[in-house]
Amino acid sequence: MPAATSAPAEKHEQARSAESLVVYLLLGLFLGIVFLKSEVASWFRIQEMFRFQAFRMYGVIGGAVAVGALGVALLKRTGALTIRGEPIQFPDAEERRPGIRHFAGGTCFGLGWGLLGACPGPIYALLGSGLGVMLVALVSALAGAWVYGLLRPELPH
Amino acid sequence: MLDALRSPWPWWVAGPLIGLVVLFVFWYGGRKWGVSQSLQHICAATLPRGIEYFRYDWRKDGSWNLAMVAGVVLGGFIGGRVLSGPDDVVAISEATRADLIGFGITDFTGLVPSDLFSFQALLTPTGVALVIGGGFLVGFGARWANGCTSGHAISGLATLQPSSLLAVIGFFLGGLISAHFLLPLLF
């Protein structure tokens, strides 16, 4: 009776997926605190960064890259698997290949970052901190993403 | 201990913590950490309108990411309301402060200048350009580039992706143009 055996398996899968959503929610909660307490969500700090007037932002990003790169090298070298024993999906050749999209899209993103002073993570964190006007920024970012989806066939990549 | 949590965290604490998040997401989810894909998932969930970019199973591919950004909002509440005082001033350098005073910014309390980031400021051209124009470009650019600060500048550089290096060069080119040419025009 396959139905009888698959039902508990399906339930187990659902429970596992609900559990992982809670883990990601907690991860996000941690990130939201870090974005605010590190001041990377500060418009003042972003202006300071683009004026090369302090090291702080470069220290945060550089520190994150250094720890991430060391860890990724270790994960690759040891052939580590995920918590569920599955292979880790590192970016493939297609994703690694530089293209027009990265430079052109990146420049658009940078223009916005310099004006708004917040990248996507900090938009969410500032909204949570009670800065209501960030809801307008979030809706604008969603509009930007939507228009990209619409224009995608016409844009160079 | 609580005082240390309430004051701004040094870069050498915050940076490595974000790096650990990259590693955690690889280990726990087997995938690369990125925040701006949440914008695509939200569009796919709410207004796909038959656009190919939004035609996929967002519940299957995006639930983890949407749960994470919901957490970021909650974390923002804790970080901004529970772990801080209302009069916090970001200790930017004197040179930056002088430049911003030159723009006419007077209120340096909080993480963002209240003169520019309020609903009232949205009635001014500068407020519209910063919040609506800036927000739009962040969303449009992040999806065109296939990642933002998290996916390219942090996860992407940590995995030594050439595409991410090019994107980060773009981020800085754009940011420098905004900070040095667009902002002076707007004030």
C-alpha cells in the first residue's frame, strides 16, 4: 500500500520544511539586528563609504568576505555536505561568468544605493525599526524588480 | 554586556558575523545567501501577470528567502527599538559631517537623516529622488545584476565569482556617481 507508507513520509517532509522556515526566520532576525547595530543600514555611513572618508564599511564588508572565503575554501576542500547530507550547490560556471548584466545592473544598483543609502537587507531592517517611509522604498524596489522582469527580454545580459 | 550590545558593534565583530551567515546558509540550505531575490519572489507571489521571470514555483524556491526577510524586519525592530536609544548618533567622520552640512542636513540623530527620510520629505523632489528613485534603482539593478550587496559583494566574492567582482565594480561606479554628482544636484 504505497499511499499508507508515503503519507508519514510526506508529513515528515512538511514538518522538516516548517522547521527550516523557522530557522531562516531566526537567521533573518539575527541579520536584522546586525544590519542596524553595525550601522550598515545607515545612510550616513553609506555616504561616508562612497566618499572614502572612513574605513568602517570596508571593514564590515571585507571582514564578511574574508570569513566567508576562508570558510567556503574549507567546505570545498573537505567536500562537506549540508546538514541533510546533500551536496552543497556552489555557484556553477554559468553563474560565475561575467556579463553585461553584472556591470550594467550593478551600476544601476549602485546609483540607487548611493541615493537611498540602503541595500535590500537594510531596507527590511529599517522598516522593522519603525522607519515607515522605508515601506515606500520597499514598494519602489519591488516596482524596480517587476519592471526588470517585464523588460528582461529586451535587456542585454 | 547589554551596554555592549546597545552601542554600535565594531566592524571586526559585524563583518565576520555576516561572513558566518554565508557559511551557515551553504551548510544548512546548500545554497548561496542573497537578499534581493526576495523581491523577485514577492513579485511572483503577488503580481506575476504572465511575465516569464515571475513564472515559477515561488513557494518551493522562495519560501526560505521570504522567511528570512520577514526575520530581518523583526530583527530590525529588536535592533532599532530594543537595543538602542532614540538619540543615537552615528559617529561618522568630521569630513563626512562637514560635507553633509554643506548639503543642508541639520539633524544627525538616528541612522538616517530625518530631513530626508520622512513622509513629509516625499513631497519634495529630493525626497522623491532618494526614496522612490533610489528604491526603484536598487530593485531594478539588483535583479538585472542577479544579486545585491549580500549575493555579490559578500557571498559572490567569498566564492571568488568573476561575475560578482564585475557587479561590485558596477556598485561602486554607481555609488560614486550618486554621491559625488547626483546628490550635489539634488540639494
